[in-house]
Amino acid sequence: MFSKIQLRRRTILLGAISATAAVAGCSTSAPQGQRAPVPRLVSRPIGVASDAELEARYAAVEDGGHFIPAVPYREMDPKYFRQRVPDPTGEPAGTVVVDTPGRFLYLIEPGGTAMRYGVGIGREGFAWQGEGIIHWRQPWPRWKPPADMIARRPELEKYSVANGGMAPGIDNPLGARALYIFQNGQDTLYRLHGTPEWKSIGKAVSSGCVRLVNQDVIDLYKRVPYHARIVVYQKPLAEQLQV
């Protein structure tokens, strides 16, 4: 049997729980005469960031024990700055799209936007198109030039697969990150990778695949989902979407 004191404590406790539940919003109806609040849509800023944001975005940074110099972004064409844009591709969120002629890489986001990066396209970057999977990603990768490149430049033999490649570092041609593209379970030898050569962004360059400044490839690396689908176009994006 409960004593009167125990019954009073139990009554007070039950009342407190009921009050707490009401305050916590367990009720789904709004007070009479008022409309229930409508959740706001998530909005993302579109376009080029402010100068202060760009300064921070392309500042010097230490990453993985390596020092990455600042990018003098004011000397670049602003269209190649990392920026959010309306999605021009219609691809599902999480897809990576490389517009080779436009020198842009898009990472498609939910809600009709895409993060766009300016890229430089190397000789190997013009050699492959189609769909694949970003099967493997590597921070500060070793560079192992293919046999055909070594044949053209014998001095690179010391960095061959047999010799273990070039050690990671700021002078490594793959830069701070590399994303390796596979198709039907096979390595396409197509890469997305970093570079300290910011002047090459927006241009056709002598070697490599698809290069981003190191600050941008680090950002892309963080955003790309596991085994992301990638689509590479060698013709203008607008023409591809009309097919």
C-alpha cells in the first residue's frame, strides 16, 4: 500500500511528465485559429563567393604533413573558381560530371544545384569518355607514370611501377588527392587529381588527366560519395544533353 506522501509524489511526478510531453511538442495540432508552421526549404548560395571567402578557400594550408601554397586566385579567370551553380546536367545527386571542352567538373547536389570546379585537361584526359565509377580514392598518392609516358620520357623510369613510383608531396604530379576511375571492374587509367600548377586550370596541358588546384581537389574528395558514378563528356555538354 502507498502512503499518502507516496501517492502525492506519484501524482506530482505524473503531472510533470504530462506537462513535459506537451512542452516537447508531442501534439501535432496547432492552437485553434493558427496554422501549423511550414518547414523552410534548404537554400544554398549560388555563384562566386565573396573575396573574403575566396581568400580563405585558396589560402595556404598544411595537409597530411605537406605544405600547400596559396593559390593567387585573383590571377585566375573567375569562372574557374569553385562555386555552386544551378545543375546543368540533370544527373542524379552524387554524380560527378566532367565537361571536357568547357573545362569544368560538376558534383551534382540534391535540390537542383551542383558544385562546379575549374579543371585543366591533360593528354590522357582527352583519351577516355563514358560512364564509370570512382572506385578508389587516395590522399597524397604515389605517382607511377604509365609505360607509354616512360617511353616518351625515359628519365621517368625511376618512377615506374617496378621502382615504386614517386613519393607523395607537393611536387608529385597527382597532387594532394587522386580519384581513380574504373569501368566494368577495370582501371581506365583516367584520374581526377590535384596540382600546384594553378595556371593550367582552364587549359589543355601536356600530361595528366583532369587536374584541379590542390585546395579544390581536397574539397571534392570530401564531398564525393563512396563509389560515385562519373560521366565524362568529350563534346560540349549542351550538345550531349540534346541527344
